[in-house]
Amino acid sequence: MNRATSRREFLAGAAAGLGLGAVIAVTPAHATPQEMQDAIRKVVGSAPVTKGRVKLELPPLSENGNTVPLTVSVESAMTPADHVRAIHVFTELNPQPEVVTFRLGPRAGRARVSTRIRLANTQTVTAIGELSDGSFWSATAAVVVTLAACLEDA
Amino acid sequence: MANALINVPDRTRRGEIVEIKTLISHPMETGYRRSQLGARIPRDIIRLFVCTYNGTEVFRAELHPAITANPFFVFSTVATESGTLTFQWTGDNGFSVTETAAITVD
């Protein structure tokens, strides 16, 4: 009897473990704040976002969060039939998840844009490329920020 | 008055992809900072940057407070014909600056 119970407990434990494993596999490894996901959903709608085709270049370590150089490029032929329509950049721990939206087209020649951004904290930045066929592609980059932006007094 | 710096190659060949760099002086006050008296400093940012090539829009950026002071952009366009590139920045408190640059395509 005792033995049967322990077997049942073992099986229940194993099932719980498998369930937990499945949850971990579905959600990203880092705890992504909900606001960023909501902001991304607002842009993307119900379309799926696939990893790849987008290259996000950020320094892995930034001494000053007030100015962090950012370059985004998307693999695309940039022809009238197949081009990048927009590039969106999001952060998870800034006061506002949206950073910038670039709108380009076949006249751009290549889908590569650079700017400088502010980061309020050590965090992960997400770039999403919107293609002319309606598909969305993404890339992420983690940045360690030593001096945070937005906190100092004027 | 806001000062803008624009870097466009002045001579290129037709069909070549040219890189354009722009920088404009602007504080890009986020609206999240407080003064020493604790009062919130109101937001004052550039909201939109548009680049047109002989009247056709080739690039547009929608800015949020997370863009640094003195917004800097590097982007590209295909040199199709000689003409002018027009750059326009618009933002809070009626901010609006328009600059032009000439481009010669051989």
C-alpha cells in the first residue's frame, strides 16, 4: 500500500515536472515585462513574429545609458516586390517600451539604419522588421548599462 | 535655432546606394525627469523625421523619448537622379526645422 502511494506520488511529481518543463520552453528565458509584449502586439497585430533575418548591433557593455549606439539591419533584396517596410525597436525596462520606428521602402537600397538610444537599465532590446509580404522578423540584444539614463536631476 | 548637420556625398553614380547621416541639436527632454524642486519637467521631444528625395519620401523615423539628445540617424537611399534631398524634423512645442542638401548623380 505504502509502496503504491509512493509510486503514485512519483508519477504525479514526474507529470508536474514535465508540465513545468513545457512552460519554461514556451516562455522566453528572461522575464519579459508585459508592457513590451503589449506594445509589440499593437504593432504586429495577430501575425507571428519569427526570430531571424534581423541583425541588431548594440555594445554588450555600455558605460553611459544616455547614449548607446544602435544599428539594425534586415536581410532583404529591397526590390519593389520584396522589401522592408518598417523596423521597430522596443525595450523592456525603459519607462516607455517604444524606442523608435523607421519606415523605409525599396528606395532605401538597403535595410540598414543607425541611431543612438537611451537605456534606463541593464536589459534586452528587441528589433522587429516588417516586410512587404506582411511577415515579421525579430532579433534581440542584451546590454549591460553602468550609468542609467533618465534618473539624474536636471 | 536648432542646428542641423547633414552629410550626403555630393557626387555619385546612378543606381549607387548613398549613405546619409543627419544630426540635429535638440534636448529631447523625456518628460520622466524631475527638477531639484521635485517638479516634473514637461516632455519636449522631436516626434518625426522625414527625408524626401525630389518630393518622394525615402525615409521616415517616428521618435520616442528613448532617442538621445541631439538625434542622430544614418540611413541610405538609391541615387536615381540629380536633385535635392529635403530633411524635416517636427516635434513638441511647435518644433519644426527643414533643411535641404543637393545631390549630383552622374
